[in-house]
Amino acid sequence: MDEDELKKLVLDIVNESILLKDTYTNTPSAIIEFCDIFSSDSNEYNALIKTIERLGKAVFPGPTGDIYLLKEPLNTAAGNLYYIKIRKPDDKLRLRGDADFNTDYRKLLSKHKDDPWFEHIIRDKFEMLRLSDPKFNVMTCFSNIPVREWI
């Protein structure tokens, strides 16, 4: 995979995630924080890693994949994207990826905590709302703190 193909893949994930976000929330000004690419197999994972390493450097190692800080941000429809995670292959994840957005998390949580399209997830360093709909090939996430503050 070359750099342009990876950038196109990221933009496709972000754009579909924006569509999902806009379908279920009223957050038009939500800013992109993070994009996660779900690799389909080990060959794709290795190709993605080889390419992302030319575009940025790993800044946070994780059990499901590393987070990379881009040397140059990628301009998206939701603002400049600085962080990309390349997720290791996982047979349970059949989606293409997700995008995380920065918005008024507490307000969103209050409004959607009982909504069946949203899942409230608590991690060690942060919590988030994850929005998914089987009509979409991505998920959309909203964290209580920006990724740059917990990595």
C-alpha cells in the first residue's frame, strides 16, 4: 500500500464516520481527534505499518495496535487529523475502522446513554460513547478526553 492509498483509506473511514455521526447526533462542529484502521489480515496489517511509518511515528503502543502521530496532519472534512491507529487483525471486527470526535462529551452522554445505537465504554485512561449501525462499515466514537491527553 502506498501513502496515497493509505490517506484515501483514512479519508473514506472518516467520511463514513461523519455520515454515521450526523445520522444519529446533532454534533456538526465535532472535530476529528483520531482515526483507527481495522486491518483485515496480517498481510494488510504489515503493509499499513510499513506505510504509516513513512508518514509518522508510533507514540503509543497498545495491545490491539499502535497509535501514530503524523508528521503532517491530514486535512479531513472534520478538521486536521494528527493521530492514526493501525489495529491488528481481529476476527471479531469486520468493520473498516472508526473515527473519534471531540465534542461536548457530557452532553452527548446524557442525551444518548440509553440509546441502543450507543455503547458507553469505560477504559483505564478514558471513557467513550461508541456509535454503531450495521448499515455502516465504520463506527464513530466520542471520548471524554482528547486522545492527545491520554497517550
